[in-house]
Amino acid sequence: MNSYQVKLNFNDGIYSYDFPLVQDVEDNIPGTKDVIIEGNRADGSLVIPGGKKSIQIKINGILFAANGYVDLTTLMSTMRSNVTTNPATLTLSHYDSGWQTDWSYSVKRIGEIIFPKSEDRRTQSQNYEVTFLVIAY
């Protein structure tokens, strides 16, 4: 089994931020906005095609600072300032004799950056969660 280095990058044209220690990326396959009309007497239905839906991408990861609380707080502040609500591009890529792009989406809106309660009181690590709404076409 091959092992690859993977990175998730947020770029709004001003800041370029690589999310550290990403543990999980929920990147759902976009559906469509079809209108379905079901008859009340037959088994069939009419499907009127629509455009593609926007999708949510949810990222979970860990901020890690071996030097403790002050460094960890600095990492949290850096994430808050670099991951903005400006229009941006979110890109997932892996390294295989050069960086290969797996997908790239235009970010339509960003949800909150959430730092859930930490069991080690932010002395060494802190989990984070970020949700993006992206244009899927």
C-alpha cells in the first residue's frame, strides 16, 4: 500500500492556508435540483432536470503545539485570520512525484470555525472543525 502526503488548502487571493493534521474530510457528491412529479394513479413519475446543488464540505483536524498553550493559541489565531469569509478556492491534493489535485471548489460561504472543548485544556492539542458551502459545478 502506498503512502501519500495529502494537503487541503484554502486560498482567497490574499491568504493561502494549509489545514494542519486533517483527520476527516466529508466531501459529498453533489446532487441535482430535480423536480419530481408523482402521479396518484400510476407507478411512474416525471423528472424535470434542474441545476446542480451546492454542497457542504466539513473538515475535522487537530492543531498540535509541542510548546504548549501559547503556541497553540497562536495557531488558533492564525487559522481564524487566514480562513476568511472572502470568496476563495478550496483544494484537496496529494503528493505523487509532484502535487496532484484531487478536487478544487469555489467557496461560496464559510460556516463557523469551531474549536470544541479540549480534554487536555489546550496544553498540547486542540481539535477543530470547519464547514464550507461550495459551488458544485
